[in-house]
Amino acid sequence: CIDPQLAEPIFNEILSHIQNDQHVNLSFAGVDLIITAFLQVAIGKLFDPSLKVASKIDTFLTIIDADEDQMDKVEQVKAYAKMYYDDPEQLKEIAEEK
């Protein structure tokens, strides 16, 4: 899970299910390495307000078979995506401070 282009089909599948109020289990079984860029495409893009699913993510998307590091990355991507879509300028300021 290091090529963000390969995350696009996962994003589309998750989006389709959430738009139809269907539950999704995203399994990390067998995944040894994952980068936040991959997760940004697969999960972070779901927070785009134009998709109208952000409020449903916690209800319909469950991450399973993930280790602590993977869950930390998922939570980081979700937090930054929320921040980005809520206030892109604030995220830019935070990035510039680091």
C-alpha cells in the first residue's frame, strides 16, 4: 500500500458503499507497509464536502486487521483531511510552522 494510484479503486468502492448507507470493513490483513499518501486517496478524499459522505464515515467505515502503527496513520489522515476540507488555510499554516 505505497502507490497512491492503487488506492483510487479502494476509494471508489468505499464511497459507493457509504453513499448507499452500506457498511464497509477495510481490512489491513497481510499489509506490511502503508504510507499516508495511499491512505489520503483511499480514505482522506471521503471527507470532501462535495461528496456528502463525511458525516457517515464513522458509522459505515470500519478498519479491521490493522496494527497500532496502521491505525495511527489512518487516524492521522482522517484528522488532516477533516482539517483540510474545513479550513485549507489553517492546514497550510500548520504545515509551514513545522
